[in-house]
Amino acid sequence: MTVIRQQDFIESIEDALQYISYYHPLDFIQALEQAYHKEQNKAAKDAIAQILINSRMSAEGHRPICQDTGIVTCFVKIGMDVKWDKTDLTVQQMVDEGTRRAYLNPDNPLRASIVADPAGGRKNTKDNTPSVVHIDLVAGHHVEVMIAAKGGGSENKTKMAMLNPSDSIVDWVLETLPKMGAGWCPPGMLGIGIGGTAEKAAVLAKEALMEPVDIQELIAKGAETADEKLRLELYEKVNKLGIGAQGLGGLTTVVDVKINSVPTHAASLPVVMIPNCAATRHLHFHLDGSGPADIKPPKLEDWPEVTWELGSKVRRVNLNTVTPDDVQSWQAGETVLLSGKMLTGRDAAHKRIADMLNKGEGMPEGVDLKNRFIYYVGPVDAVRDEVVGPAGPTTATRMDKFTEMMLSQTGLLGMIGKSERGDLTVESIKKHKAVYLMAVGGAAYLVSKAIKKSRVVAFADLGMEAIYEFDVEDMPVTVAVDSNGNNVHKQGPAIWKANIAELDAKLKAK
């Protein structure tokens, strides 16, 4: 019988969560590097470059890869021959204590994102607890832990279906994936759970995402099982959709497809698909009673030396002097470097502004959005000499329902966020001759280095959801929707789906 110390378990959880906040799994980085060298769409290649550069910077600076440091999901397999040195805490409580310590670490504080009373008051728990814990009792005398922190961008794209046994899983995935938008920050991975019951399929999908990236090895070896054949088919066909990095269109949408399956009822075919984003974060460790997990940091020389060249055609914009006439010449797909003052605001700030305007109270004191740009972001708290912590963009569709109000009532000129906008929002942008700019999801630390000053100007009680004023210098963005309504998230994937089909046809003709 092995005795596992409660303190060793808690310390290992804490160390693991700190580790995955700033270290990508190396197999994912290697797969992303391959995608970078293969990519032919410049916009997508630039996005992957920013993700890789950000990853190295995060590894060097021990700061989060993404500002959304996620909800903790922990799979704990406990050997039947294991004994705990103390029994005053449950496994759930031990994981929560490790989570609490990790997220409140003063050297690398992580953003608390968990809200209690989710259908009511939605009050932040302040320490990212509770975590989601799955416990299995297994044969053996060790404790095995798989832990992940999944952000809302990817987790919120989870899709579940109860198919008929005769339905095609491939068809369902290919139909569903384009409807998920780009808020899950591709290129990433797809975890697919098949079988059992609906909730079992979801757990299987989540667990599958903890597995190593090994699709190239499978391609070389060849498929032997039905699940392996399905992995290869989906990997090929999903990438042929042309969605590409950040939804900009390109050759790589996923670097792997993982599948777990279990037997199911004869009348059923439950299927769940969960994506992992470009800021994928997970770790696997064992405890054998000898102390806390020995989590060895990777070598920085294992990261690719990728440089991002802006080119001579980049447009530099002074946010302090930009006018409505200026943005009319900006074209969808071009790179823009922003300097000057911008404001921030996410869901809670937009909702409060909407309530104030509806009551006739006007804008909050000190906030004037006329001819200004607003950045959808909830930054990590700053440490040491930082102006602000990692500050990557929020999925912009969450602000769609407020966009017409903001453009028509505040004089707002432009918005900066992540991924696509809805059709009605694009029409609103076109009507008001505004513009929507996209920053790269999964490059939060890199983006934060462009922020030279930061101050809260309104709604301080909202914490990360407050309205900040940022002074930025050469912050890189892409024009995603221009003032004429041209939309790269519609045009890019369509163009590259056609390009890929044309390339395939040429190869088959040889």
C-alpha cells in the first residue's frame, strides 16, 4: 500500500496549473511549427507566427499564454491500493486548494474567471474555484492526474448531438465545425467522444484532448481501428474546409483529431466535439508516495525561432487623431499597427452602458467614445514592472447584441476583438461606416507588450470587466470587417476551401 501525502497532492496541483499557464505542451508547439512552415495564406501564417512568438515569450517570462486562464478540469485516477495520510479533505477539496494557491500566486497571478450562481447573480469566486473533478478508482498503488485549464473561447464551442446509429459522424462534424466560428482560436485540436450516454460522451471528448499530438505518426503507420480511421478521415477533411488560423482561411485548421469511444445503446449514437484552442493547456503527472510531482520545465531551445515580418505595406494609425474619413480607406485583410489611446470594455461594461443609456443617464463620467476604438479584453493583473498583464482579445460575437447601440448612440468608430462578427453586426458596421479589427487569440502576452500605459476610467467595481484606457504602441491587428462590410472571416475560408480543392484536383490529375 502506498501512502500519498495530502500536501504533496495539493502542491502538485498548484505547480501543474502554474506550469500550464505559461508552457505549451511541446508536441503542440512542434505541430504548430510544421503548420507555420506549410501555410500559404499570409494572414494565417502571420497569426501562427504571433502565436509561436507569444508562446516563447510566455515560457521565458512565466506569464500566461492567454489572458483567459480557464476553468480547471482534473481527471484523478486513484489506485485501489492507495492510502492518504490525512482524510480531512476530499479529493475535490484538495484539487480546489491547489487551484486556489495557483491562481493567487503573487509571482504569476492568474485571472479568476469562475462565477457562482451562474443562472442568477454570477458572482466571481475570486480564486477560480471550484474546479471540475472526475475521479476513478483503478487498479494499482499510484495516483495519476491529468489536469487542464480551458478558456471560454474554446470550451463554449462544445457541440453535442444524439445521432441515429445510421448517421455519419464525419458528415455531422463537417457540417457543425464551420458553424462554430473562429472564437476557439484555431489552429488547435478536436476532441471527440463517442458512445455511452450523452454525459459520458462529453467526458470522453474532454479526456481525449489530454492525449499527445501524434496524427503524423498515425498517418505514417496507417490506421488499424475504426477510431483511427475516423481520426485520419476527419483530420484530412476538416483541414480541407479551409477555415485556417483564427478563421482567416488557410491550410491548417486542426493539428490533430483525438477520439475516445465506449459501447453505447443499440438505438443511440451520442457524439460530443470539444475543441482545444491555440492556447491549449494540459499536463499529466503521477504520484507514487515519494513526494510532489517532479514537473520538469522544457528547454527554451526547443521552441522554434520564428520571426514576424510586418512588410513595407503595413498601415500605421494614430488612434488619437484618426477620423471617420480615415477608416474608409482601410481594406479587409490588411495589417494595421495601432498607437495612441483606446478604451476597453466587455460584456459587463457594455450591459451597464446600455442600462445607463436606456435610462437617459448618458455615458459614464470620463468616458467619451466618439471617434474612439474599444478593445474587447479582460486583462490579467499586472505584476512587477508590467503595465498590464496578458491582454489578448475576447470573442467579439459576445458584444454583437450591443454593437448597433454603441455605433448609433456613442459615436464609436471601431472595435477590436477576436474572431468573426455576426451577419447583423457586419451590416451595422457597414451602415455606420465603422470598422472591426481582429487581434490574434492565443497571443495575449505579446499583445500586452504593446500596451505602454493603463488606467481604469469607469466601472472599477467590475475588476477585469472595468473600462480601462490603454496607451498602445504598434499594436498589431488585422482589418476583419471594413467600412464597406467586407468580411475576412467569410471571404478567407471560402477562398481557401476553393484553393485546397483546386490543389487536390491538380494532384489527382498527375
